[in-house]
Amino acid sequence: MPPKEGILALFDSIAKGYDRFNHLSSLNADKGWRRKAVRVIVNTHEPLMVLDVATGTADLAIAVVKKAAEGSRVIGVDLSEGMLEVGRKKAEGFPVTLLQGDAEALTFADGTFDCVSVAFGVRNFKNLSLGLKEMFRVLKPGGRLVVLELSYPDNRFLLWCYKLYAFKILPAIGTRLTGNRGAYIYLPNSILRFPKPSVFLPLLREAGFSSAKASSFTFGICRMYVAEK
């Protein structure tokens, strides 16, 4: 994995075309995956304090406050100021605050948030275990972690089709939209390197979480992890 500076530069460089690429490359399935996560996050009629880690252009943060009880607030943190700049324009008028920050060194006090979410960003953590422990730390007792992350199918034929799409077609689309082919070589590789549920669920438990469980969407292309503190 590239160092944090490399990750930051990568996402800064593709920020303006990032949303369009996500929607186009997933055939808008990413919107449905976020809706599923929102339903798990917004599971109460009480106002929520939510931290959205690796918030990017704030799609999930905005989706949460649209459905959450009045008085709810979302704080989004991301390494990339370029992504945050796009997100701030989209979040105008919503109770969403976007800050540059590192998931592995969160600046919030212990037990600050009712829920912590991460959508399609946890695989970019340099130190995954440290990032999970930090998210556990800032959650209130009884708080919930919701992670959406891209994955790949278990079926061999579907996996072959997925790799063809991810490594041949997606880089061409990404290059056309952003001009950065290297970013769209890195991204599918990062998906293949990310732990499957059999490995990631124990990592959540090692970080202190309980009741960790995984769900699979769209033949395993996306997975949602839910864990409690």
C-alpha cells in the first residue's frame, strides 16, 4: 500500500470525478448500498451524533442526516482536502461538518459518538487495527460501527468476470473521467487485498467490538459490517 502521503495525493487528484465514477462504475448500485447502511445507522428516533470516517465527498454523511432525527449531526473526517472540498459544496445547508483528519489518530474525546461509519474507505487505512481501535475509542458505550466496503465474489466464474471488469474496463473509465490511470489500478488492487469476513470480523473483535456481523450485497461485490461497543 502507498504511504499516507501517496493516498492523500491519489484522492486529491481524482476528487472532481470521483462521484461520477462511483455511480457509473457500479451502475448506481453504490447508492443502494449506502441506503442499506443508513437504515442500520439511523435506527432510533433520538438525535444522533455520528462520525463518518474516510468521508470522502460526504455521500454517506449527507444520506445519514437526511434520514436521522431532528437535531442529529454528522462530522466527517478525511485525509484528502480535495475530496472534502467537493463534499463541503454538497453538504451546504445540512448539519454536516467536514474536517481533514486521520482515521488512525482521531482528535475526538473517548465516547463522543453514537455511531461511527466508514463507506468504501477502511481498506485504505495504513494501519487497519489502529484505525479500528480509534473508532472503538470514540464510540459511546453501546455505540455502533457500520462499515461498507467493496469486495469480490466467491464464485470462480463471477470472480473472473469481476477481475476483467475491475482491471480492464474500470481503469479506462477512470482515466477518461479523471485523467489518472494509476489511481484506478490501485483501487481494484486494494479491494483484492482487503480481508474477507473470516479475517475482518476477528479484527473487529480484537479492537474491542462485540456482536460483529457481516452482510453481503450484489454477489459479494459489497459487504457491510456492523459491530457494537
